[in-house]
Amino acid sequence: MAGEKAVAAKPKAKTTKKSVRKTPTRLYSKGTILGYKRSKSNCYATCTLVKIDGVQTKEDAQWYFGKRIAYIYRAK
């Protein structure tokens, strides 16, 4: 109108985003295959015993029960 001044929008100053690199989440745990579940005379080949690194108690192992295992090895 008559007494108002038009205000131009100031362009926003470019801000540099710091890229925060997250450390990648490891989706596996290393372990060692100990053998099959067995008794004195029977061997159950469908049930493999695995020692998982960092798991010491039954309570720690509860999370791993029923999970799948990938057998990965390196050939020389």
C-alpha cells in the first residue's frame, strides 16, 4: 500500500552439513563349531554345538537360540 515498504526475502546462507559417519553395525558374531550333540552312545547330527565368542552364560545365549548360522571358511 502507500506507506508500506516491500521487504525482499533474503536468500538463506548455505550451511555445510557435517556428515556424521556411523560405525557400521556388525550383523554377525564369530564362533567355533564344537561338534554334534551327543550322549555316550548316540550322536545327533541334526543338532550342532557352537561356541559363540563373547557369550559366557545361559542368559547371554538366550538371544541366539533358534537363530540361523552361516558356515564361512577361508580356503588357503
